[in-house]
Amino acid sequence: MDDWAALDRALGDLAGSGAVEVREDGEWLAALSALHYELRCNRKSALVHLWSDERNLTRRILRIKEQSTERLVLEVQRFGRPRPGRLEFLRTDSPRAAGRITREQFRARFRRFLAERFPDSVVDSLTASPDLEHSFSGVYVRGRMHEGNREHALIAIAPGENSAAIEGILTFGVLWLDFTRGHASKRAVEGLRVFVPEGTSRFLRERALGLAPGVRLEVFEFNEPASRIQKMDSADVGNLETWLVSRRDVESALAGAAGAIARVRALAPAPSELAEGATPRIVAGTNEVSLCFRGLEFARWTREGVTFGLNDAGERLTERTQPLLERLTRDLDLHRSSLATDTNHPLYRATPERWLETLVMEDPTRVDAQLDPRHLYSEVPALAAGDRGVLDLLGVTLRGQLVVIELKASEDIQMPMQAVDYWLRVRRHQRAGDFQGHGYFTGVELSQEPPLIWLVAPGLRFHPATDILLRYLSSEIHVTRTGINETWRRGIKVVFRQ
């Protein structure tokens, strides 16, 4: 009896000491401040009752395993479970971030949701804890479930997460599938189940077309308030969202902007690298032409005239504002140089992938002598998904095989799957004969072999999970990793090719 009174005092002291987390068997349940709690004791046993709007939990206390001013650990019995569990109250330096709490709450709700919608299944584990060692993000809930001898890895994302997180779920799902297969003991893990909010699976199902059959992917859309779940047909995605711009339209827009571009170039200091190195490019989905120096846009032409500035700060070019543009070109020439002394300057660090793209476009054979230097296109076809953080180039080998080139200047776990996005769209246009019909690869007899994928990044900037992800791609997709030197701004050198 004295032990239970001491336990009641210890819980009260913890509750008044600041931020305290409640965990069960290692899983975060809630902040203690968000829970009501009650101890019910008699001479032989005690029950702890924790409740809030989100949960209601009652456990029989078997013993106090650990007690200090920072931590209280109880061995508890959960009704209907043969094995004891562990209930932990832990004082922390600060409360958990709101996003983390929301995801943990979703995990608890999702366990109940799975139990209702899959009554013949057993959920073996479910966690939202990040695991940096194995590249598991805390954005997603991951776990395992089984029906009889059939076991599945599962991954889910809460409603309200942003579109980038939903688009990225397949990457983390494949990594989780690989991990669970490698650590399976009782049953072999058959495949991967992915759960996303209702109406958000199209992009995921498009991307899944590039996976190997061995993934055995099942995609589900769910609606929590309606207690509704639907298994989606992974093969039914309709037309991939992409389009080609006619080369005739591209050339027409560039010709219309030629006079304005020449005027802007003439404002650069002489001699300067910018005067010759500023390159025009079509703004996707428009007839506007941007003028870039080593990939960084600093001016734009439209039919209304020229604007200039960085980071969307557009200033119309007039006689009054011309000195401002002249100053900007001098700054760019000084700081966005391969020989710049201040390598931490914002102009030097900005848009590194675009700078890398510029170097590859200048001489594609720096990356691989197989490339035909006459034909290399940036972001063709264009993707409806918009800016994905990785740049896409489309080229062709000297023997006519298409090559999708993905460029990244820093580590990105999504790089392989983003390459698959682009490959799928290029493959569709290839089969339809769209490229030469729209004026691309003039004079080249294109092979009907599947396009190649080349991933290009500084040698130390490939994410460690890349090898795992590549193992789960379709056998039709052939990927080469090309590592370049870390000092690529001073000139590209290939350091390895795998």
C-alpha cells in the first residue's frame, strides 16, 4: 500500500515538473499534460487509468521497474495480452513538436482503423518513430500486418501532410519493405501495402509502374471520418501527366526575345564571363524566356518587356532602372564564378543543380563520350508535377538510344524514384513517336530500346539508400550512377561510373 502511495506522489511530482512524455513499449502515447490520470489501488494490486479525447487506457501495474526524478517505468499487464508490457513516464527538456504529436495521434487512430477494416488481419507492429540509421522518416507510420501465413510490410501517411510527403511515400515504403524482408523471422514478407488519404494515390500509382513485380504493391486510399477504405488498381492510372512543347514554338519564342537578350548581355561589364555565358531558356508552360547565368535566372523577357532581379523580385527594365541591372550583372560576374574566392556567397551557392546543368549542356561528353553532343534537352518532356528538386536532361547516345540524365548537387534519397518518374514519361512519348514528331532529335534514328537512366552527382553525394532502391526497379530500367568531382564548378571530371 505504501508503494502505491509513493507511486501516486511520484506521478504527481513528474506531472508538475515540466514536459513529460508517456510511452508504452517504446511507443510515444501522449504528453502527460494532455492526459487525465488516476491510480486505483488495493492491498494486492493497482490499476493506472489514462484518458483524453484521443485515447482511453487502463493497465494493471505489476511492479515499479525504475523510479527517479527524471523517469518512472512500470511493468504493466494489458487485458487480453499474455505478456507484460512497459509503461514509461519520461521527463524531457522540451515538448514534442506539434507535427510529431499529430503523427503519433494518427498512428494510434490508424491501428484502430486497421483493426476495423481488416478484421481477419493482425497488426504486428506500428510506429511513427524516425530511424536515421535505416533512413526511415518520422513523417510516415510503418509496420507489419499478417493474415495467416501471409505477412505484409505497411506504410501510411496522415491526412494533412503536404503533397511532397505523399509523393515521397513510395521511396520510404520500398526501404521499409527491404528492411522487413531482411529481418523476417516467423513468416516471409509477401509485399508492401501503402495507405494514403482518399484522392491522393494517382501520382503514387504512376510511379509504381516502374517497380519490379517482386514488390507486390497494394495501394489503399482511406477516409477516416467516413471509416472508408478502398483498394486501388495500381495499373489504372490513365495517361501520365506530361507534355511536349514543339521545337518550332521554342525557336519562335527564342527568336522573339533575341533583341532584348542582346541588350541585357551588352550591359554586362567587358570583358566578362556573363556577356557570353548568359543563356536563354523557355519558362515551362509559357512563351516567356528567362536569361540565366550559370543556371541562375536574373532577367526575363515577355511580350510586355524585360524584368530583372533575383528570387522573383522583378524590376522592369527602363532607362531609370538600367544602372541597377548593370550592378547586378557585375555582382553575378564576380561572385558566380568558378574562381570566386568567397565560396559561401549567396550568389555562388544558389541553384547548384542549375549550374551543374549548364556545364553538362555546354559539353555533354564530359559526362560520357557516348552522348551525342548535338542533342541534349532540359526538362523535355515537361512534368505536370512541377519542380521536384532534381533536374532532368534528355539526350541520346551515338547509336540512337535515349538517355534520361538526373542531376543532383547534394544528397537526395528521392533521386532514384524521381528518375523513374521521368523515365516513365519519356518511355511513353518514345513509344508514341512524339519526340521526332515535335522536332526533337532531328536527323537521328531513335532506337526503340528502353531509355537508359544516368544518375549524376558528386561522388560522395549519393544517398546510402540508393543501392537498395535500385534493386526494386523494373528489369526494363537500366541505371548507371556517375560520380563526379566535388569541385565540379571548376570543371566536371568523372571519378566513377557504376
